[in-house]
Amino acid sequence: MKYRHILIIFFTAICSCISKVSDSAVVDYVQQNHLANVVDTLYDFVSKIYKHDFMKPKAEVLDSLYLSSELYYLEKKYKESDPDTYHNLWLCGDFAHNPSFKIGKITHLSDTTSTVGVYISNGDNQLGYQLHLLLENGKWKVDDFIYDTGTTKSSLRKELGLETPLRGSLSEYSLKFCENPENQHEAAINLYRKKTVVSQNIVDVGGNKTFEGIADTKEGFNISYSWGHNKYFGNTIFLFKYLKGQFYLYKIIRYYSVEIEEGFEFKNMEKNLETPILFQDVDFEKYLY
């Protein structure tokens, strides 16, 4: 009887392990199958966009079909503010020169967000960007165009004088670039918490540098500048993250031109700060070049 009792315990334990392994395998299979289906859906969605005829002079139809409600609103407001300007977001330019497109890496970030790499050849211009996709009302939409040196949303908000809201656990914070009407060489970057200014950084504007915009990130936000003239020019990205109730500058990325025989090329350099600096204490001019 004792021997039989031990066997019953042994087989029960084995069956339990098999059940757990089987359950885990089923979960993994379902997740992988779901991910594969999402990636296929995203690929089909992006492919559909770039099968359109980009030789047409304007792309408002594409914008209305494929942009998220927020990005479409920002773009529309910008065009209303300056109706004489035209810029095709999909081509990153004004004109189409027999463009061709290649879809790159697809990353499913969450149930409602994903990124897709896109590479463009448009005449002599070759470039790439990431589409930030958002699941909106059950349909995937393009919520932003992300480049190495900035994003479309950050540029539009800057041009329209709007705040940049942060996301997730930092959603009570926002930032805004504010020009000083009494001093054309001075501006302020305000940090708000629940619409109240909690800190401010006074910055110089004009000269050989241009404030490009503020973009929200998972950890905090980025502030972008362009600078230079002639063949010597570049972009500097200041990366801030939230630490112990404050925002600190912790990393700087520079993209700069280097002259070569054919003209010039871009190089980049990253610098991690040994000691992070509080947002309001950052001297942007010091780290710009």
C-alpha cells in the first residue's frame, strides 16, 4: 500500500509538471502567433500607404486617411497659419522625383503603439525615418515621424507655440518654448506641472543656432537645437530623464557635418554626463557644439 501511495504522488507530480509546461507552451504559442499577426497587419498598413502615387503635387488625401487625429490636427493648423508653405510629410520634402520606398524593422511596443522603419529614395535624396503608429478607434494610424534629430510633432508644436505634454506616469508634466517679446535674443523653456510653472530655463536664441523643438520620451523629454552655417552645421539633442522628483540632463547627442571630397557627410557623437544636471541649471550654449 505504501509503495502504491508513493507511485500515486510521483505520477501526480509528473502530470502537474507536464500540465504547467503545456500551459506555458500554449501561452508562448498564442503570444508569438498574435505578434506575427500584428506585424503582418502593420506591414500591410504601411505598404498600402507607400503604394500611392507620390508624383501628385500634394498629399492631403494621404494625410486625412493615415494620420492620427492629433497629428492631422497639428499639421492642418500649421498649414492654416502659413498657407503658402507646403511640405509632404511622407517624402520629407516638397516634390516627388520618382520616389521608391523600403519598409524596415517593425517593432510592436504595446497593444496600441508600434514603430516601423521606412527608407526613401527620392531623386538624389536618400533618407529614413521611423513611423510611430497608434491604434486609434480600432485602426492603425501614423502618430509621428521620428528622425535622428527630431520629430514632426515636436516641430509642429514649436511652430504653433503649443505645449508638449509628457506621457505615462509623467502625464501631469508638460513643456513649452516661450519667446520673450521684449528681447528678441532671449526665450524661456517652461516646465509645467498641472499647468503651473515649476521650473524655467532662460535660453539665448538667434545667431547661428535655432531651437527646433521638444519631444516626449518614456523617461522624460528631449530638447533639440540646430546650429552652424555653410558647410559646418549640425544638430544637438539634449536628453532629460525623471529622477527623484526632478528632471535631469543625462546625455547629449551631436550630429555634425564633416567635409569630404564629394561634399560632406554626417557623423554623430554621444556623451553621457557623469553627474546629471537639473533642467533649470543646464547651460545649453555650453554643450551645443
